[in-house]
Amino acid sequence: MKLFCEIVVELLPSLRALVAEELMNEYKLSQQEIAKRLFVTQPAISQYLRNLRGADKRLLNGSANEI
């Protein structure tokens, strides 16, 4: 069984990537606006949207079983 902090470190980037994608596609926010709302930098949002960071979104599907 993993510690809570280990789970968060794995899931948080994937969750941010999904939220950033939703905010850009559905709400037409700029990368800078998304960065302010998620308390991250604009380059981080760019990486999320290009799947360079938080790309393993499938972690979100089965992670509830691990907890």
C-alpha cells in the first residue's frame, strides 16, 4: 500500500493536465488564465497541454482501488 503523499505526487500532475485541457477547450481560457487558477506557471500549463507533463492520465482510472 502506498502512502498518501506518494499517491498525490503521481495523480496531481495528471489531474492538473485534465483540468487545464477542460478549461482551455470548454471555457476558452488562455494558458496564463489557467495558470493563475491552478496556481502554477504558464510554461507548466503548456507542458500539460502538450502531454509533456501529467501525460499518464490513465492513472486516474484505477487509482481508487489502490487507496
